[in-house]
Amino acid sequence: MTTLSNHVPDPRLITAFAERRDGPLHRINPWTKIGVVGVLVLAVTVFDRLALLAGLYGTVLVVYGVADLPYRRLIGWYTLPMLFIVSVAGPLAFLEPGTPIGGALPTPFGGFSVTWEGLTLFLELSCRSLTVVTFALTASMTTKYTDVAYMLGRLLPRPIDQIALLTYRFTFVMLETLEDLVKAALSRGANFSEFWSNKRLYARILGMTMLSAIEQSERLVKSMEARGYDGDLTLYGDVPRPPARELVAIAACYTGVVAYALVGVYEVVPV
Amino acid sequence: MPHIHLGEGSFPLWALVLWTLIGAGLISTVVYRIRKGGIKTHQIALAGVGAAASFAVFQLNIPVWGGIHMNLTGLVGIIAGPLLGALVALVVNIFSAALGHGAVGLIGANTLINASEAIVAYYAFKTLLGMEWDVFPASASAATLGLSVGSFLMGAIIVISGVNGSALPRGDLLIAVGGLSALNLGVAVVEGILTGLIVQFLASVRPDLVGLTDRDTRDEPTGVTA
């Protein structure tokens, strides 16, 4: 039976963790978390050794646990990133030139084997990807709705900020609409197990979801204009500047990664 | 939705910077054109709630080849138009990356791909309607074409960038990426057919939404519920 996926993170659950829990990371300034995401993206891009990447991933996993977030859910949410890693890094593990592991299987196209270099590449890509996925989820699950909305309003130019704010607000409404439509169809005896014989049912449900979204937007326009909307959705929240110790920690992280890249990877600065 | 199905850190730093700059350039152009032409409240509301619907639809598991997920980018392009479609692509990619789907550093590349899908689907749909095609074949073909362009663009971006840490020559990388693009093309056909059926459904209840009648002459909202 097809329902909403449990291997795609549900924004309602993510927001519930942010609003109802109070772990150590909930108390970290949201701007600091954005800074950490940036430094992690830079680090996984420039780090070139498996040990370093594995260490970074291990550290992020520990941070996830310290934030009092559930590991079991995380394993389920890894399905999509892992699928993508396997679909791309999987073939690369076979094609990558190097020393075969346990001999090569002869084929008409030549020897076919996983190489040590291919396996290392697969592990490196997995660590790179899962490090940022894990921290992005950690940040999302420890940052309150109003703080996220405030930062969207500050970071994005107009009209993208307005669209993003409405998207954030209405994601929860649209998820419930979609879930209601699926439940209603199931209660009327619908069968979602096979796509091709039920494609019109899928189209009807997705079409109703889009139609519901459009009609919600039309009602929204009336209420926005009635309140004197002039291109600015007023946000009442505020996210202050990070405290000095967090700024220093972020600056140290960036300095460390940039120094490693300049000295150890690109060898711009000879040692 | 064809995506760059590579995780974070898969591209070298220069490629990350390049695709981010090109993505930012595209979005800046779109924002400039929207600001210059003026944007109405209903367009902002449509884009915002449409992006929310697109994001919500991604949660539904479609039982094809073990389960696929789609954002209906082509449909968003057909309904919202090329400019708002590009902005919706950006917003959906930002929210997806925050939930661990798609890489934060590849938001620029992903936006390029998804915006191209929305833009191609919109213009193809309008062209085919102008050639007096019926709604279903026009929208299904337009969405499939848009998503196919996205798949090719995705493959091209990966081959141009190379994979971080891989010594594989570009020719061999092309073989590895070819398989992924072929898989994405298969998904594009499924999503195209689904988009065609959805547009046919929307045209039967609200023809103004797909440009078949004038927006100002339509009836009051139907009040859709479960």
C-alpha cells in the first residue's frame, strides 16, 4: 500500500523536534548553524583523505546524538542519499582504474572488478554526502519555525523571500491535504499498489492537491490584499547575532579548512 | 524529477563555484525581469503555495521500479510560467537540501536543471497547444521534453565537472553517467504521462489554470476537499 513515504523526512516531524525538544543544539544560535553547514560543505569538498572524511562524519554523527535526536529515523532517511550514492558511485567503484580486489571477472569487454581505489572513492563519496545530510537534518530539527522563517526573510532577495515564506507556511497544509486525499481514496477502496493500472487515480489525487493549492492561493490573495499587502510579509521574530564564542569557533573552523586546503590539498602554500 | 544524484562534495571546488555562479546568474536574471515587469499578489501566492504542493507531492511514493518520487517540475512550469517556475525550482531545492535531499553546495546546479525543465515544459506546452494538440498529449509531451532536457543537462554537468577524487577519464565517466541519465529519462516518461493526466484533470475543472480560457471569466473556487 502506498502512502506518504517514511524514508523522506516529514517536515512536520522535523518541526516537531525543533519546537518540542530542548537539547544542547536547540540553544545554539541559528546563524551559527548556517555557518557550520557552510564550513562542512567546504570541508567535504576539499578534504581528500578517507580518514579525515570518516572522522568528520563520525563527529557529525556524535553531534546528532548529543542533540538528542533519534538515530533510527536517521537510518531510514539515509535511503534516498544512499540510493543516489550507489547509483553513481557504484558504477565508479567498478570503473575506477587501480588494483582489483580479489581478481577480475573476465567479460567480452575486459576484466570486471571492484578496485581498491574504486572502493575508497565509494567510501569517500558516502562520507562526504552523509556528513552534510546528517548536519542539515540536525540543524533543521533543532531550529524553531519562527527562526527559520526569519532567516529565509533575511537571506533571500525579494520576491524569492516572499515565495519561500509562503512555501514554508503552506508545506504543512499541503501535506495534510495530500494525506487526506490519500486516506479518502483508500477508504473508498482505492488500490495504490500498482501505478500503471491506477495512473488516473494518482493523477486525480495529485491534480486535486495542485487544485487545492491554487484555490488556497486565491483565498490567500484576498486576505493578503485585505491586510494591505505591499510586497512584504511582516515577520515578528528576531534571530540575534551569534555570541562571540560561537563566532570565534566558526572563524576557527573556516580558517582550519582553508589552511588545510591551501597547504595540504592545493599546495598553494609550500611547507 | 531528474536531479544531480550526487551527494555533497562530489564535485571539485571549482565546479561547485562555477555552477553556483551560473545558477545565481539565472536567478538574478529572473528576479530582474520579474521586478522590472512588476509582480502581482496572486502570482506570489500561486508560486508560494504551488512550491509547497510540489514539495508535498515529493513525499508520495509512486510504485514504479521499486518506488520513485517526483516534484512535478514540468507541471509547475506549465501552471506558473517560466519565470515563477524557475523561482519555485530554487525554493524547492533549498527546502529539499534542508531535509537532506540534494546537496546544499549543489543548489545552484540543481536549480539550473529544474528551472530548465520548467521553462522548456512551459514553452513546449504553449507551442503544442498553438498547433492545436489536445491537452493530454501536449502536456505529457511538454513535461517529458522538459524533464529529458533536465536529464541531459544533469549528465553534462557531471561530465564537465568530473567526480571529486576520481581518476576516471571523462569518456568512462560518460558511460557511468549515461546509465543514470537513461534511468532518469525513464522516470521522465512516467512523470510526463502523470503530468499529462493531471493537466487534463485541471483543464476539465479549471480551464483558466492552463490558459484555455481567460482567468478573469472563470467561476468562483470549487472548494476542493478530500
